[in-house]
Amino acid sequence: MMLLELDRVQAFYGRSQALFDVTFQMAKGEVVALMGRNGMGKTTTIRTICNLLPAQGGTIRFAGQDVRRLPPYRVARLGVGLVPEGRRCFANLTVEENLLATARAGRWTLAAVHTLFPCLAERRSQLARTLSGGEQQMLAIGRALMTNPRLLILDEATEGLAPVVRQDIWAAVRALKEEGQSILIVDKTLGELLPVADRCVVLEKGQTMWQGKPAALDPQTQERFLGV
Ligand SMILES: Nc1ncnc2c1ncn2[C@@H]1O[C@H](COP(=O)(O)OP(=O)(O)OP(=O)(O)O)[C@@H](O)[C@H]1O
Ligand SMILES: [Mg+2]
């Protein structure tokens, strides 16, 4: 059984159609890079997987279950851990309260998250809003991990961060991949993204236009669909 299966997914914002035909699958343990230029539907695809935006057509199955029937909290409980674009944490909770808010038993405990991101241990009693952007991003990832997700979704997790902080996040992503965590990842830094990805799925105007291994992503395809 596939971990995640999207088949001809369509989605709208009001009457404006954002997704026309998004079709791809993910096996357990895979790291899949969801790619495409600005506004092509990456975040919208992620929102439909979590049912934050209901798909209007097609099917989305996670671990064999039809997520279109489930409210977002049930999708999360099934094992989808989302780190949304813009790293939203609970600003007026402490770092530790943020981590414990959605925690579920499993490999990821407070101690394990502290090992992955030591700064979160140092700042455990601080309010989330007093953290730097990079620390907030680590907190957002830590919080998603604390749900012990079967699938971790990272939407632009390194966006707008200083280079050294980006390196910390990429190191964490590589460590997660190493231990077999399934990850669906969107990121603009192809130089870091491609080496960590098992497979790429490229969106253009709300459609999956290309899928394959990173090594098969030739310069023409990159120029045509990614503008690089
Ligand atoms: N809240 C919204 N209301 C209306 N239209 C939206 C909304 N969010 C996104 N869209 C539109 O849906 C389309 C897909 O946007 P989406 O945010 O999914 O793209 P993206 O690939 O994540 O882009 P980016 O790389 O800029 O994050 C775009 O045309 C965008 O303008
Ligand atoms: Mg986006």
C-alpha cells in the first residue's frame, strides 16, 4: 500500500481553480520534492492533503484512507505532520508548551527533539514569539515531529533564513531521511533539495507535469518548469 496517493486532484479558491490535475504517489520512507515555480500549486496541494482546503475533485488517500472525508485534525491524527509555509507556532506559549501541545507517544519525545535542535532545549521556557526566525522554524518542525507523523510535510522550511540556520535545518532533514522518515518537501534551494530527494514531482499551473529521480531532472526540464 502507498503511503500517499493523489489522483487527479482539483481544488478551488472560491471560483478560481488552483489545482487541475495533481496526480502522484509516495511510498513509505520516501523523500519526495514537490517542485514548481511560484504560484503553481505546491502549497495548495499540501493544503488539500491536510484537508485544510477541501479538494473538489479526484481522490486523496493516506495510508489507504480517503482523507477527503476527514476533518484536518483527523488527518493529522492519521499521521500527517505539517510544517506550514510561514512557520506558525503558538506565539504566546513557551517553546516547551508548543512542543507538548500536539505530542503523541513514539520515537519523538521532548528529549529527542532537543537532541535534533539543541537551541530548543536552551529556550524551553521562552515564549515562542521571542525566538528568532530560524528558531521558530526549528520549533515548527519539532512540533510536527512530536506528533510522531508517518508523513512529515515541510513547506518552504528554509525560506528567509540566514545561511547558517538553513544548514542546521538541512542537516536535520538529512538526519530524518537517514532514519527512514517519509517526507514531502517544498523548497527553493535546489542545491540542497535535490541531493536529499528520492523523487521529484513538478507542478505547473496546478498540474503534475513531470515526475522522476533528481538525476533525471535535466537542464531543459529545470528551465522549462522551474525557471532555473
Ligand atoms: N488564499 C488564496 N485565495 C485565492 N487564490 C489563492 C490563494 N492561495 C493561493 N492562491 C492561488 O492559487 C494558485 C496556487 O498557489 P500556491 O500558493 O499553491 O502556489 P505555490 O506553488 O505554493 O507558490 P509559492 O512558490 O509562491 O509558495 C496561485 O495562482 C495563487 O494565486
Ligand atoms: Mg507555497
